[in-house]
Amino acid sequence: MSQGFIALDWGTSSFRAYLVAPDGAVIETRAHGDGILSVKNGAFEPVFERHVAGWDTQLPVLASGMISSRQGWREVPYVQAPAGLTDLAKGLSQFQTSNGRKLVFVPGVSWHAGDGVPDVMRGEETQIFGALDGGNGLFVMRGTHCKWVAVEAGRIARFATFMTGEMFGALKAHTILGRLMTGEAEDGPGFERGVRTGLAQRQGGAGLLHDLFSVRTLGLFGDLPGDQLAAYLSGLLIGTEIAGATKLFQPGAVGVTVIGGSMLADPYMKALGFAGITGRLGRPDAAVRGLGKIRNQAGLIT
Amino acid sequence: MSQGFIALDWGTSSFRAYLVAPDGAVIETRAHGDGILSVKNGAFEPVFERHVAGWDTQLPVLASGMISSRQGWREVPYVQAPAGLTDLAKGLSQFQTSNGRKLVFVPGVSWHAGDGVPDVMRGEETQIFGALDGGNGLFVMRGTHCKWVAVEAGRIARFATFMTGEMFGALKAHTILGRLMTGEAEDGPGFERGVRTGLAQRQGGAGLLHDLFSVRTLGLFGDLPGDQLAAYLSGLLIGTEIAGATKLFQPGAVGVTVIGGSMLADPYMKALGFAGITGRLGRPDAAVRGLGKIRNQAGLIT
């Protein structure tokens, strides 16, 4: 007889578990900031058990995200792109936790571009299939590491990672660029000016290592007030990302679906607008929906 | 009657004071890692006095570097490029320390490029004039913030800053890229591969935000051993800088003089070689020599 399952989306900087009914409806969600980087000494199981306290240990757990990386609970090999739902299902890796839960990991996806440099994702492949309606599309996912993903004929065809989110955090907290900043807001004139400066890389320019210094000089010269500098930096990085992704994909032709909560997605939607690219907001439940599709594909209904 | 002076080169991450004889010879050098960012609560004077203990308080002190920035001892306005030695001499700012030393700051130089974004230097202008023989040249200075500087007819004509050094430190210490690193060396195959990946931006590409992720993936896939990853990151950043600077200057035509101690300059010399650009090692005493020239120009010989 069919039963429900626990869907787990455990990434670098966040934990989200969903109690899912047999019909696919989400009964309860447990969300927390305990990303895998904050878990000490490999203590993933106790952190997991604490967050899902009270949920039936008989329910299988289907997990995606960085939890299956080398820094996670157990490393699962990547499936190579092009990769569809059936490839993900074949790459599932199963084990039992010490208190008897059945834990199944979704594999990440790797892609070797023409230059021989590999690229990887973990978790985004699941969101992609959760967000996908039809067989084709171009997706962008904001996060610690942003992913641009081209889906063709129902398979992840190729993709590229941009370290936009992690770069913002490191630059703001650990370089001189944060010194003059007094605000956080990703709106106002600072954000737009930053996006447009980054987008100018489409016409060539000295590149990000040079452009970044403008965060300091525009503040020094009073061209931007301190409360606009964080927004300017964020915009500069997002604009630079869009300029780079434009060289790999054709977002102008097909538009882009932005996946993530609206708080994460809104600045991208704005920046795509400045770039003259059509942005569409993807569904917010992409991760849990993707896990449900993979579960069905794998015939995990017990 | 002529007397000697104290030459002070106090930057973001280092302190160098020189006791200079009336004939310009350096009698004694005091070097330390107490850059201005490590000085707490604006206590520049006690830090300075500690490092120059025993040196005659009657000698004037001529200082260049970030010590005259907003984060320094006293902020001195920038002189605008194009700027020559006479402009720097006119922009000198003088005050007296609490124990009676005469302290004279060399101004930094600002440059407004066509895009309206200002760029600035503090300290490098002094090194440039110390390194300059003749009226023209293209210079690069490695440091927290690297500067590419074009000198024409004896004046700093225009320049661009690249945040290469600070970026390396922040990425290695505060992002996931540092996780797989086990070494520091800037030689070996990792450095060259990084430089060549960065230089490929001259032919276009997805940009640094994307390329950086290869530091992680090449490590994950075992394409580069952990002890080559720091070198690869350093090479990638330097290669990216050279690719960007190539779009602003014509280093292929004129070659580049690399200023800085040989430990700092060697990786640049190598990277310029991979790029097919002629690199020349500049004199190591550029800062103190530049301060001497400015002193003579200003008629500070008392």
C-alpha cells in the first residue's frame, strides 16, 4: 500500500524537510538555517533527527542537495549530463540510518564543457525537474553558487555555475569593500547602477577584478551613499553573472525561468529586466515537487 | 644645511620606514607587517613611534601609502591624473605629531575614466616615480590591490586597479574554494594552468564568477591535487587580471615593468611570459627612491 515519504532538501546554507502525504501533498515543513557547512564533525544524523523529531521513522527519506557531497553525510557519485529523470533514478544511493530510517540520496549532475573543466550541481537537478513543465527551458537558480541550466528534450543538457552568492558574502564581510557599507537593501539606485555596470561586460571591459574596485571608489567620492553600496555590489555581481551567462546561453531568445523563493528571485527578475531578457518566476515548491517526481520515476512507492 | 629624512611607506598590509642620509643613501630600514588595517582605534602615532624608536625626532618624515587614506592617520585629497612629480609636490600635506615630528604626506592620485567611475591609488604614485627612468612606461604593481599604470611624458596618464591580491585572500580563507587546498606554492603545473584559464578571457568567456568554480571542480575530480589548488587560484586571478588589463592598455606593444620585491613580482613575470608579454623587473627600492625624488622636487631640503 502506498505511503507518504519525507522529502529532504539539505544544502550548503539551509535545511528543508517536508512531510509528504501519499497523494503528494505537503503536510508539514521544517525549515532551518543549519546548512551542511554549519554541521560539525559530520554529525548529520543527530541534526537531522532533531529537525524531524516526531516524524514516523518508518517513512523513507528522499534527499537532495549538498548533503550527498564530499562535505556531506555520504558522498554519492555524479550522474553525467545530459541527464533526465530516469538517469537520476538510476543513480539513487540508499542506506539505513542508525535508528533504522531508509535514506535515499539523489545524485548530483556533472557536465564537462568543451574546455575540459568539469562543472557540478547537487540539489539544483531536483529543483529543475520540479520546476519543469514540458521538455525545454533555460533556468537560473540563485544561491551560494548560482546555476544556469539548459534543459532540452526533458534532460539537463548543459549548465554553468557562477559563484555570485558566496562572492557577495566574502567580499562584503572580508574585504575593504564592506568598510563603507551601511545598508543591505537590494533595491534603489545602487542596485540598478551595479547591474548596468556588470552588464557592460557584454561589450567587453576590464572585467570583474577591476569593476569591483568601483564599490570602494564610488563610496569614497560620495557618488553613492553608504547605504547603497551593498546593493551596488550585489547588482554588480548579478549583472556580471548575466553578462557571462549570455555568452554561454541564449537567454535573449528564450527567456529565463528564475527558481527560488521570491525574496531570492526578485533581484534577478529586476536585473534580467535591465538586461532586456524575459524573466519568469518559477514555482516556489520546485524542490519537493522534484523529489516527488524522482520518487515516482524510481518506483519507490511501497 | 642639508639633513637626512625618514621615508615612510605605510600601506594596507605592511609598514616600511627608511632612515635616509643627506646624500640619499638608506642607513637603516624598519619593516613590519603592521599595515594600517591592523592598527586599532586610529592609534597610528604610537605604532609609528614604536617602529622608529631611536630615530631622531628632528628629522622630517615623508610618508606615502594608505596611511593618508580615510582609513589612515589623516586623509589627504587626491591629485587628479594626469599627474607628474610637480603635481605631487604641490599636493603635499604637512602636520606635526604630538611629540613634535614634522610629518609630510604625499597625496594619492585619482583618475576618472570615460565611464565616469573613479579610480584611485595611494603609495603606488611614489613607487612609479621611483621606478621611472625616462618619461614613458607601463607599470604593474602587485599587492592587495594591483595597479596597472601608464606613464606618458613624465606624468601618470591613466591607470586601473584590480583587486587580485585581496580577492585571493578572501576566496582562500572564506569560501568553499579553500576547503580542498593543501598548499601555497605559486609554481608548478597548477599556477600555469590557472594563468592560461584566466588568459582565455581575452578570447571571451563566461567570466571570473564562473571560472572560479573550476578551483573546486578540478579538485573534486582529482584533475589537480590539493597542493596545486592555491597556485591554480592565484594563477587564475593573475591571468584574469592580465586579460582585463590587456583590454585597457597595450602591454603587447611596449612590455610591462613589474614593481615590487622579487617574491611578489616573480609570479607576474611568469604569467606575463605565458601571455606573450615582455615583463621587466623594476628596481626594488622604488618607494624610498620615489620619496627622495618628491622631497627634492618640493625643495624640502632644509
